[in-house]
Amino acid sequence: MTSSAALIVPFLFRQRACLNICGLSETIRPSMKVGGGVFSVLVPLVLLQYAAGGAFYPFLGPYLASAKGFDVRDLSLLALGAAVVNCVMPFVWGALSDRVIAVNRLICLLHLSAAFSLLLFSRGAGLIMLTGLFAFYTAQQQPTNSLSNALCYHNLADPPRQFGSLRLWGSVGWALPSAPIAFWLLDGGERSLHFIIYLTFGLHLALVLLYPWLPHTPPAGREEGSGTFRADLRVLFQAPGFARLLLVTFLAQAGFAIMFYLSPLALSRSLASSDIRLGWLGPIQTVGVILEIPLFLLLPRFLGRFGYRKVLAAGVAASLLRHMVFATSTEPWVLALASQLIAPCVVFFLIGVSLAINSIAGSEVRATSQTLLALTGSGLGSVLGLAASSGLSSGDSVKAAFFFASGCSLVSLLLLPGVRFPGASAGTGGVET
């Protein structure tokens, strides 16, 4: 037995997959630019990444209400705690992946840690403990979206034209668990949602198991000739359009945070006042996710024809219209239709601004630029939006919060014309055609 082990162990550690999983080599698998094979390499990552979110976040409020006794105020404080943590952690992970550890390896390590952090969260009790555990979970889970974007941008030959058809699988992934669960809850009645913890846990582990097949992408900032991290960061902030895009994102995401947390509340109240079953809330929201799919297919064409500025403006304008409808109407069918505007918000702005930032950033700070976007938007922007909504909303109305969100979107829209992109020609907004 001992002699067999002596033969087998060295053999295993000479295998590429084993070396990479154990972290013994950064150069076994070279970084590659993928073309036609992009779907076989990156689609499972994008699909499972958003499936993990779709299995958990749409049902977090009902789960906490039934299992932990949370009310609306408790949920707002929980979300605010996560937003505060996201003011710091995305930048840390981005800097590590640009300078220390391969981004594909970091993504898998974060999913592994997030899986067990989620189990800890499910066993917590009390607002303070649950807020801390949820912040700990989101500090690992939420930045993986930005890091996955960076991994894709590193390995796609033409991100503006290829990323839309790749990212649409994220919308498919989100809908795969969320749609069946939403329709399962449609008939009402008492239903335990504790299974979403184990479903999301399994999806995180599935993402970890993808590691051997992901394109190995070592830190570009460690390549010969690269400057110091501080110098590269200074160049990034001095690049045309970068700082203003972060400001635009900060304001737009302040409104998105209000939309994300308060729109379901406003719509559910409208449904209840019209004697419509609350179970329809989930299917209504799922339609918006499905509508993202055709928009992702059209995104490369829109970017090529109209450029980043106009595409981003379309996304912000959609959010402005959505906020105004929720601020002025209580009709359930009007709010249900306005809810579908989430699709252009996500595709044209959230993904559009990610691509725009990537067009500005160099490869040595690619992950950092994406996580700075998350820090500014999901972190600082969400803190502003959630703090404002907490102060402006009353027990009977959230309309004031949506007026505030409308103001944020309007200012964001007015700032966009001043954004300039490197090499932008008239009419392209930075996308070469």
C-alpha cells in the first residue's frame, strides 16, 4: 500500500488540474483569447453565477420574514449593512486578482467561502448577528460578479460584441431557479423557504468545481514592464471618462437600490389593495428577467451603432421612468408594466457601464476597475439610496423614496453627455465600428 501511494502521489501532483487547484503553479495553463469556443468555456460560469443569485435574493425577504421574524425595517438595516461592507471589499478582491492571485482561482475560492458563510447565516439569530453574517456572505459573493466580468473581458477577443451573447446566460441562470420557485409560491399558503439556503449552497459548490475548466488568467499587473499598483491606479483615474463614469454609476445605483428593495413592497401593497394574490409578485418580476435575453442579443448592435453614451443614457432613462411610475401610481397593472423596465436598466446601463469601464482600463487594472465600479455603485450608491429611503419612507408610503430615486437618475442622466472615452469618434461614443 505504501509503495503504491509513493507511485500515485507524485503522478497526481504532476497533473495540471491538481497543480492548479493546489495553487502550486501560476503558469501551467496560459491565459487565452477565446473565440468560437467561448460558450463551452465561460457559459457555465455565467449561468451558475446568476443561478446562485436567482435562487436566493428574490426570496430573501420572505425567508427572513417567515424564518427569522423580520419586518421591512429589519430588512433595510440588513441590506444597509451589506452595502457598507461593499464599500471596501470589492476593491480588495480586485487588487488581489490584478497583483497577487489569478482571477479564476480567486472566484472559485470566494464561492467556496461564500457557500459555508451562507450556512452560518441561516443559523444566525437576532438582527445584529444576522446583519453581520449577511454582510460577511455578501462580501464574498457579490464581488464575484465583477470578477467574473473581468475574467470574461481578459479572455474575449472583442468584449463589446461578444459579452452580450455571453451575459444573457446569466439572465437564463437567474430565471432557472427563481421562476419555478415563484410559481410554486403563487397559490399562497404557508411555505417553508429554508431549502433556498441549501440550493444556493449547492450552486456555490458547483461553481467551485468549474475551476479546472476555467481559462487560467494570472495577474496582469505582475507581468514584466508593469508599473506599481499605485501608479497604474493613478493612470486609471486620470483616463478620460473614468471618474465621471464612477460618479454616474454612484447616482444611478442609489436609485437602483431603492428600486431593488422597495419596488416589491410597493407592488405587493398595490396587489393586496386590489384583492390580487400576492403570489403574482414573483412571476411579474420574472418576466423582466426574461426580457433581458433579447436585449442582450441586441446590445452589440446598439453599442456599434449608437456608442456607449447613448446606450447608457437609454438604461438610465428607463430607470428614471420606472422610478417616476412607482412614485406617482398605485395601479397594479401600471406598476407591473413599469417593473419590466428592469430589463433595459440591467442590459443598457449596468452591463453597458461595465463594458465602458473595461474599454478605459488597462489589463493590469482590469479586475480593479470592475470592482471599483461595484464599490462605487453597489457599495456607496446603495448606502446613499438605502439611507435616504429609510429617512423618507413612512409606514404607509414609499413614494418619497421613489421621487428621490428619480432625482438621482435625472442627475446621472445629465452628467452622461460630458463623459469621454479614449479614441471616441463622433457618433460612436467610444465603440469603434
